[in-house]
Amino acid sequence: MKKVIIIFYLSITLLNLSCYFKAEENVPRTVEIQSVQDEVSLLTETKELDLLNKSSEEIVDWKLSREFAEFTLVGLMSDNSFPQDSSIWDYPIAIYDAKGQIKYYEYRIMSQDRTVGAITCNANEKQGLPIAYIIHTEGYADEIEKLYNKGNFSNNNLPRIIDNGYPEVLVAASKIKRNGEIEFDKVFDLINGDEINKIEEPVVFDDYIKENPDFFSDAQIKEIRRVIKEYEEEIAAIWSEAKKNQGNIITRGWGGNSGSSHMDDKKQKVMTETEFNSKYSTHRYGKSYYTCGGSTAGYILDTLALKGLGNVSEKWLKMSNAYNLPYYEQSECIMHLIDIMEMVPFYFNQDNKVLNQKEVDYRLVDGWITWPCNIGNAIRMYSDYDVSYTCGIPKKSIDNGVPGISLRVGIDSLHYRNVVAYETRGWWIFKWDYELIRDLNNIDDGNWEAWNPLYHWMSWNVVHK
């Protein structure tokens, strides 16, 4: 009897301890991120990366991708794109897709113990070339710390970064699976901490054609599929050679010499941030025109006007300088944006009250959606230029000093960006094309994206009529 009682009390005690530790796991905790080490280790652990390496033959070994990041940084420092003391952090931040599968490895570029950028690598061989993006960033530390201190995470739910149309990202309260992938119920906006119900994922060409069978002509579909097939053959060859040379990528890539002398770097730029701001800092040129399509077309028209290239009409010049106009003229100018955007279906102000068209203040406008025809019509209407479709980088446009257009297609979205430069980076087989993207309001020198026809299959040159 005494033995039974003892066992009973032991069982109760163990049950209480079990409940205690389980409860402790779920207690929200706060953090203080004081270094890049704190930030990176909070978002990814090397044991997770090692598990991912074993999960599928298509998953890239993160140590191999790090060699490509180092290889790329040598070239970036040689042309002064990043400080001469720059280095790559020891291991990457894992970035996952909406299904919790690994998508990118984000390697931080460090200078003087702080993050100044990132080289982001594809984590799946089928997804593209070794390098996907080269971006300027200060990291996620401040945002993650705020979300922790708001109680968005606990010991049992770790913060993991989710692709939302990279370099745009979200953060998920996640649990790590045995294969290194993640599962999550809640995803948060990185800036304001709001819970997000929809994740923006890019759409590959064949999936888009299934839903939009009449968007392209048969000849265009055939050409795009040819380009994609050649690209898939190219990336298969590159990854095969990369795995053979793992451990020697930098030596093999640079021929054993310093990077700068072997850099095949053919670069074209429309206008740098410094040139843009020093010449036109008092003008509204290049600012946001409310939607991605409006801004994309507006930036092109403004650049044509700045360079005296396109006989840009007085109507556009007046509208693009609307900040400096009296109120009644601002309302008139905003009507010209209808040539770029389609109204859906009313104008709303910040209090969601319907406004009369004549009373619209452009600072309060919301609810417009952009279509490709609107961008082309705006450029044709306000200049003597037109748009011409290409499934490659809009090099013809850029070579003539005019921004091109790139459309990123998401599951439920179309997102337009300006392409303002292109270049070929690398050496030997490890060499590919990049395009420099200016996205919406980012009137800076932008971020480099490795051209990838799996996703970059809808672009336009801007050319003389």
C-alpha cells in the first residue's frame, strides 16, 4: 500500500513538473539584440541548416552557397560597391517559402561590425543560379526585437523569415521540423507586427499561362519556353560544376588570381542616385505616383524629361511637379494619372468617404489598380516613346539611357518595377547577368537581381515610336 501511495505521489509530481515546463515553454519572452551575432542566431541555427542539407538532393549545401557569396563579394569590393573591409558572416539566415520549405540563404555583408548588405543565394538547385540577389540592408534586428517584446513569440515559437516577394519579407512564429523545414500558424508584418493572412509568392510561367491562356501569342509562348529551357540547362550545368569544385570555388572562379583583374563586368546605368539628386533635388521627378505601375511609368517619363529625350508633354511636366502647384491645379493634375491607372471603383479619402472627382486631393487617393496597357498608354500619350515586350533584360532601353520595365507576377498580384542597369558578373562558367531594380518609392541605387526567366519572363524596353 505504501509503495502504491509513493508511486501515486511521484506520478502527480512528475505531471506537475511536466505541466510547469510545458507552460514555461509557451511564456512569451523578451529579447535584447545587441549584435549581428544575436540577430542571426535568433533567426537561424547551424543545426537547422545541416538538417536541410540532408532533406533533399535538390537542396544546396549552405557551405557551398557561402563560397559563392564570398566569390561575389570579391567582385563587389573591387568595383567599390561595398566597403573594402567587407566580409561575409559565418552562416546565413534561412528564408522560407509559404509552405515552410527553404528558399534562400541570406548571407550578411559586414563592415565595421555592422550589416551593410546581403548576398542572397538560391537554396534549391531547381530555383535558379547560385546568387539570386545583392541588396543593401541593415538587417531585421530592430523589428524582431520589437515583435518579441510585443509578445509575438515564445520559447516554443521561434521567429523565422518568410519570403514575401524578396527582398520584402515577413516573420513567422515557427516550429522546426526534423528535416529543418518549418511549420507555422501565424505570420506577422515585420514593420508593424500585424498578423498577415496572405503571403505573396511569385508565379512561374506555365502556372500563369494556365490561368491566363490568351495573354501571350503562340509565338511569344514558344519563345519564352525556349528561353526557360535553355536557362534550366544552364543552371543544371553550373550546379554540377559547382559541386565538383566545392571547397575551391573562389580559387577556380578567379583562376587563382585577384578578383579585379578577372572581373568580366559590363555595366550600364541609367542614372545614379547621386546624379539624380544633385541635378533635380528640388523637383518631384522620380517620386511615387501611388501605385507600382504609376510610379514605373512616371519614373520613365520623368527621366525622359530630365534628359531631354522624349518630347515629354507639358501636361505631364505640370502634373509631375504638382507638389509646387496651387490646390485647384493639383486636383486637375491628378486626373492625368487615370491614363496610367484604372479606378476601382471610387476615390476614397483616409476616412473611407467617397469623394467627388473634382475634390480629389492626390495625397489622399487610394484604390487604383494598374494594368500593362495603362503604363504603355501613359508613355505613348505623354512622350514620343513606346513600350516593346521582351522576355529578357530590357537592355535596348537601358543602352539608350531610358529605364526599362520588369513585371513580377504573384499569385494575386502584378508588381511593376523599373530596371535601370544591367551587368555580367563572374568568370568562367560561374558568370551570369544581373539587373538593377528600382522598386516603387525606392529612388536610390536599387538592388541587383540575378536575371531568372523562371520569374523574370515579362519585361519591356522603352523605345522611340
